[in-house]
Amino acid sequence: MLYVDGNWVKTGEAVIQPEDRGYNFGDGIYEVIRVYAGVLYQWDEHIARLYRSAEGINLTLPWSKAELRAISEELLRRNALQTSDGIVYLQISRGVAPRQHDVPANPLKPVITAFARQKARPVQELQHGITAALVPDLRWLMCDIKSLNLLGAVLAKETAKKAGANDCILHRDGIVTECSAANLFAVKQGELYTHPATNLILHGITRQTIISLAAKNGIGVHEVAFDTAFVQSADELFLTGTVSEIMPIVKLDGVPVGNGEIGSLVKRLQALFEAEIFASATAT
Ligand code: PDD
């Protein structure tokens, strides 16, 4: 069951208007929330970011945070996911209007589309790592807004896959930003490096969790810009995201990262992150 514009509908029976601005212009925002053992993980952080994204595109959300939580929990219930690992996807478009670029003077009724599905943790990849390719970052300059405009990310990932890699590491004129749907960390001499939380990256919730866990555990973190040569000579690389968690990158452009094995720091961070997940799933 999905929740579409105020109605509970079966998959395949949802009606999307051809002139929904989300559909025509990517004029909308979204969130992907992890569900562990039926519990919405880091709900407050995701929903706060959804409101920030809405503000970033001058969109006033007509739902309270509590209403959005009730919809998300109802999605889990209606899809029998109360004890499963999965995701909830919340998308809000500006609304439906005859297609023209101008944002209508009178606010439209935003259209919400939400679904939940089972999704296992990527255990194999977490243990063995994935491969990446450096790809130019051709996305827009408001990457801190989680907008529906994902074509830049989609095409960059496609370029990486055609080059035989699992994902891309994006760079703007040589400065490394993030990955297609995750943030990037490099490890040098036991310390972490990641792009600062500017308009050039999404301010990932998993990224922030790792920064906090590192701080609590005496691991140095540098939120600084670094270039492609830096990642090419990193001891370890990993990406962070709601779906991918703390994912080691073991090869970059066909060249082993560090000694080609999963690094010791990423393993430590994976363990700390897992402890957080289990703590949150059992606390609720
Ligand atoms: N993507 N950077 C980008 C470009 C992203 O799309 C995402 C998340 C992240 C990681 O953010 P977080 O840790 O808050 O999930 C970083 C989601 C999962 C997606 O689009 O499917």
C-alpha cells in the first residue's frame, strides 16, 4: 500500500497527475528513512532535513511532523513491516498546475507520495567493500537541498558503472565532493577527512553520525576540501548513507585503496555504527 495525495492505494493503482510539478520540473523534495526491526531510525533528523529542504525551495509544508510520522508508521503497518528492515520514502512536490516555469502566485496544494518497502542491510558489501570511479560532479549548486532533481547523480552513477565500478566519487574541478547517493570519507594516518557541509554536498545524517561517533571515540575528523590526488593516496575510503551505511571502497578506478583490504578504521566505525542501530531499535 502507498500513500498518495491523501489516499491509501495499492501499488499499481496510484494516480499521478501529468502536470504535477514534481513530475514536470523535479519541483519537490524527498527523504529516505531507514527502518531497522520496524523502527524508524533517526526520524527526527530526517524530518528536520525535510523541513529545511522545503524551506530551501520556498515550499510551506501543510503537514506537521507528527502527521508525517503517523503516515510513515501506518505505511509500515499496512505493509506488514513492523518487525522488518526496510525504508520509508517520503516525496513532496509543489503541487499540480498547468505546466509553466513560474511558481503560481497562489500556493498550490503540495502532493505527498509515500511508500515503504523491505530492504535488507547490504551485509555482503559491508564486509567486502565496493569499487568506485572518479566522475566529474555536474550536479547543480544546491546539493544541500534534498530535491527531486537527481539526474546529475543518476548519470554520474551510470558513468561509473560503465567504467566497471559500483559507484562514483564526484569531483568539481578536482575537488572531491561526495558520491551518487552517499557522502565520502577518506582516512589518512588514522584520521578522517570529509567535504565540509556546504551547498556542494547533501548534509548526510549518516555523515553526521560518523563525525559524532569519531569525536566520542577520540578519532580526529577534518571537514575540509581535498582533491582527487588525496583520495587516490588515501589509506582507506568509505561512503556513508542511510541505505549504504558505512561502506568501504576497496578499489578506485581499478587501483586498490591502501593495501586493498578493508581498513581497520572503517571496521571500527562500522562496529560503532552497528551498536547505535541496535541500541535505537531496542530502545523503542
Ligand atoms: N541518499 N549525499 C547524497 C547525494 C545523497 O543522496 C544521500 C542520501 C547522502 C547520504 O545522506 P544520509 O546519510 O542522510 O542518507 C549523501 C538517499 C539515501 C537516496 O537518495 O536514496
